[in-house]
Amino acid sequence: MAAPATIARPTGETLRGKQKEKDVRMSNIIAAKAIANAIRTSLGPRGMDKMIQQGNGEVIISNDGATILSQMQVYHPTAKMLVDLSKSQDIEAGDGTTSVCVIAGALLSACEDLLMKGIHPTNISEAFGLAAVKAEELLTDMARPVELANREELINCVNTSLSSKVISEYTDRLSPIAVDAVLKVIDIATATNVDLNTVRVVKQLGGTIDDSELVEGLVFSKGFDKTASGSAPTTFENAKVALIQFCLSAPKADMESNVVINDYAAMDRILREERKYILNLCKKVKKSGANVLLIQKSILRDATNDLSLHFLAKMGIRVITDIERNDIEHIATTLGCLPVANIEYLTPEKLGTAGLVHEETVGGHKVVKITEIVNPGKTVSILVRGSNKLVLEEAERSLHDALCVVRSLVKKRFLICGGGAPEIQVAQKLAAYGRTLEGTASYCLQSFADAMEVVPYTLAENAGLHPIGIVTELRAKHAQGHTSMGINVRKGAISDMYELNVLQPLLVNTSEISLATECVRMILKIDDIVMVR
């Protein structure tokens, strides 16, 4: 006789396993939300700044999401995913690094509520993926094309990005610099991306950010090397510039070598040989026709010494030393010259020609500018000025974001209004679309739509406005068809963002939603954390 069939009952172990999955998921969500909440107050033009003190005593003041998160010591593995999310947004669009984390935090809160209602994580993940695709379509429908030749619109986009920075009062100076810098290094008709390595940013202490300038050529944040006589020229017209990777000083012996000198005659012979060796090097430089030398930094020996500087000054040649290895390629491209690693290969064909090389004093410090280059590469330099190191560092970071905004417009030539208008529009359209679906997908899309409102809500909150009242009014305006209405944080009211020229690249918004959704879906799928050695 066959054994009777039995129904397996859930054991306590199985129940504990299910509870563990929930606990892990909730732990991950809470950790990630903590990161989002930490930088939420930095969002928008009226957002707060963060002061970060590093272990070595260095202080950073910034409200850039990527900068803040990169300096934070984060230990929870899921919280680190939010840090990586901000980095990804910085790489993809260069702006929106705070917004992407805030949106991810809101989506995780929505997930928390949906999980509490008993909806399976896989269903939530699939619905959120559908919502993200739909949101990108809605944003694209809202956007309007931009011509790269329209400089004013590009500047307005950069102004929007810089308005939330520490140095927001200098947007009128930095925005045109960023736009002009990018336009000079690309071909407007055919460009699909921008290599930001072609824009070299040089920081110089002294003055204010208003004194920053765009230089079509090269800028060095130090003057010519000083000579003993002090009478060498500081300006060259039609200069021949050599970029060399060898030193104009006496060779050094190996670490284990010993030189024994028994008398003064031997000392004189050594000095004569050194003088002869250096003079021979200088004569070969003169023979090549170069009158400005750029020498790569070396850790093995001095790039020059007093004797070589004296000989070169007598020959009418000036020297700039300590050129960083990372700058060699940029300098060579800009000057149209070739770096030379051996004096024997220094020939006139390897030199670059510049109409003007001039040393000037800027903010109490010497700088050298090389301009009017005969065969220039598509590169530019930006000289950033600032009253102290903190301002200089933040100005450089803000300028990078500004350049990235223009790059985003080159990659995807559409712009969209700001002020929370796109997020409200997406929220309303997604909610309407969700009502046409059946089952759990409808609930999930509604939650996704509600999460989108976190951006206008936070903008209003950080501006000291009543967020619930502002968002409710904004909903009503969009329901009436005013899709470009957003939050005017300066007046504390709802205004037309296109009229105020509050514009931003479409790529920033689409990448925010797609990257945030991707990160949230990944967190949702994690049901266990395994520690290994």
C-alpha cells in the first residue's frame, strides 16, 4: 500500500529566512536613504553648503553632490552604491549629482511602502523599469532643440547650473568663459562629444573670480626661471618654443659612486668639464633656433642650474621648468610641436611657433602666457583667480560642472526648463499612464510618479517656502497645461521657467532618472549580504 501524501508545513527556519530577506532589504534601503538625506539640503540655488574636514586637516566647502559624497567615509555596501551613483551621473552629465541621489532616496522610500503592502520586489523592479523608460519619453517630448551657434541659450543653461554653487554670484563671468571654451575646441556642425582634456584650467591665487579669463593658447602659473643677472627679456614676439624632457644641468653619479679629489687642480678640472658640458648643451639649444624652453619636471636631477640659466640668458633664451608630465600632451597639441627627450634630436622641425610669449604679474604672482600660436591645436586654457585656496578649489569644480553642461548639450542637443517643472510634468503623466494599467504595476507607477515630486518639494523646502502649498499650486498649473511653470526660488512663487531662462540640458534629467532607477532596482534585488574574507 502506498504511503499517504503529506503536505510540507513551513518550518521556523523557513519563516526566519523570509524575515531575514525583509530585514536585509530594509537595512539596505535605510542605509541608502541616509546618504540621500545627508545631501538633500544642498539641492537648488538656495541649498546649503557642506564643510568637509579631511584627515590631514584640509577643508573643503562645497554643495556639489559628487564632491561631498566622494569625501565621505561610507562603510555600508549599499550606501556606497549611492556614492557610485553620484559619480556615474558626474561622468555621464557632469551636473545633477545631488538630484540623482535625492530621486534615488525618494524611489527607495516608495519601495519601502510597496514592500510593506506585500508587493514582490521583482514586480516593483519591473514596474520601475517601465516607468523610467516612459519618463524619458515624456521628458524628450517636453524638450526643445538647441542650436550650438546660439551662444545666449548655452550661457543660460550654464547659469542655471552655476546658480546653486558657492560661487553663484560670479555666474556672469564664468558662464561665458565655459561656453566659449567648449565652442573653440569643437566643430559645431559635426561634434557629438567634447574632450574636456582639451580645456586646461590653471589656478592662480590672488584677485577675485571676476579676474578669471579665457586664453587662446597656454598659461603657466609661474614665471620664467630667474637668472643671476636679472636682465633677460620677458617678452618674445614670433617665439620658437621647445618642449624638452631632458635636463640642462650636470649629470649626477650613481648612488653608490664615490669621487675622490686629492688637490685643487682636480677640482678645477671637474668644474671646467661641468662648464664645458653645460655650455655645449646650451649651444645646441641655440642652434635649434629655440628662444623659449619648457622643461618637464624630473625627480632625478635639477632641470636647470645657475650656470645653464646664465648661459641661456646670455643667448636670449628663457626657461620655464617643472612642467608636469600630465600636461605634456596638452602643451604639445596646443603648440603643434613635439616633445624632445634627447638634445641630439632637438631640431627646428620639432619647435612650436607663437606670435607672443609674455611674462606678467597677476595678483602678486608671475604668470607666462603663450598666445597667437601659428599652428594651434583645438585647445584653450582658463586662468582661474581667487582670493584664497578654498574659493579657488570650488571655482575649479564649478567650472568643470559648467563645461560638462555645455558638453551635455553637444551630446544631446535638447534643453528643458528647470525649477522642478519637468519632474511635476512627469509625475502627472506617469500617474495618468499608471491608471490605464492593471494589477500591481498600477500601484508601482503611481508610487514612482509621487517620488518624482521630491525635486520641486526639496527646492521649495530649501528656499524657505511652504513645500506642500507650492507643489500643490504647481500641480494645478500643470494640470491646466502650463508645462513650463516651475518654482522661482528668488521670488518665492510659481513662474514660467522659459521666460526666466532657467534652462538645463535634457541629458541631465534623463540620466538622473535612468541612473537612479537602475540603482534602486539593483538594491531591491538584494536579499542577503554575505561577508567573505
